[in-house]
Amino acid sequence: RRIEMYRLKYLRESELLTQTQVANAIYCSQRAYSHYETGQRDIPTQTLIRLADFYNVSVDFILGRTENPKINR
């Protein structure tokens, strides 16, 4: 869960985005997104997929299962 929190914040900040901007893009509230980024809530599967699509990275990268952000298709 720690890696997931770090990855979300890293991805957001590397794009110079606010939590509100990301939340709007993935159709959730800023408060809910903040809870995902701080690890206070687990990320629902559909939201995790939206995040991966938004950042153009793999779900495995967000979850810390790989260091490779590329999507393997």
C-alpha cells in the first residue's frame, strides 16, 4: 500500500497536476482521491483502471508490482 501511495503522488506531481484535476479526470471527488493517495482508502478496481489509463501506465506499476510503467499489450 505504501508503494501505491508513493506512485500516485509521484505520477500526479510529475504531471504538475492538483488532486482536484486528477479527481475530475477519473470521476471521483478530491476528498476520495486524497484518501487514495494517502492510503486511507483502498482504490476500487474501476478507479485503478481509470488512473492507469489517465497516466498511460500499467495497473501493476501503480500497485508497485513492477518498476516498468509501460503497458504491456
